[in-house]
Amino acid sequence: MRHVYIRGILGLIWIAAAVFGGVQGRVEMAAFYILMGGVCLYSAYAMWKKGKDHD
């Protein structure tokens, strides 16, 4: 279950970086950070859902 928390935290960090990059005006990097954050958060959610179904 620890890997789910780590992926979730990494996803939130990527999203925070996207907000920070968007404020600074780096739209291309902000879009990339949003993509990476979405992938991490989706992965964490899928792993959490899969683990929840097995319990």
C-alpha cells in the first residue's frame, strides 16, 4: 500500500509544479507537468482500486 501513497504524493508534486510553472508563464512545461501528474495520480488510483477489490 505504501507505493500507492508514494505515487499519489508524486502526482501531487507534479501538479504543484504545473501550477508554479503556469504562474511563471512556462505553458509548455506546465502542460507536461499536468500530464505527468495525471499519469501518477491515475496509476495510484488504479493500484488503490485493485488492492481494495482484493480485500
